[in-house]
Amino acid sequence: MSRAVEINAVEATIAENRKKMNRYRSALETGTEPDLVMGWIAELTATQATAESKLRSLKAEVEKVNEDEVRQILEEIGGLTPLLHVGDNEARAKFYETIDLK
């Protein structure tokens, strides 16, 4: 599984956890037993913390891509490296922004 796919999966988990938290709040407001809801919230909080930690770790790994890795990736997808030597800095910056390279 690629890092991008993993990041998307973890982000989906985080989003789902936020929805669950809103449902738990609604349940509490509508009179569901507070101790029961607090148990759900405690479990969800632990799951959320794990997911957020995993997301930070995955994003940190993505940020560690160096120039050689970028060159290798570009070569693998069709020999785009020479294109990076053509054009001005603004055009290259726009390309990097488009592919979300930081």
C-alpha cells in the first residue's frame, strides 16, 4: 500500500471518528446513560490519538523524500527529469505545487 493510500485511509478514519464523536454528544444530550457514552468517548479518544499519530508519522515520511528520490520517481513515470531543467523557477515552483511536493 502506498503512503498516499495509507494517508487517505487514516484521514478517513479520523473523519469517521469525528462523526462518531458528534453522534456520541447527541446521544448524551438526548438522555443516553452518561457512563455508557463516556466509555464510548474514551475508546474513541484512544483510537483518534492513534490515528492522528499514524498520520503525523506518514506525513513526516513523505516529507523526507529527497532530490534523488524525486528524480527516480519522475524517471519511472516517463522521463520527466529533463523537463525540470527547462523553464523558469516560477514554472518549476508551480509544477511542484501541482504535485504537492514540499
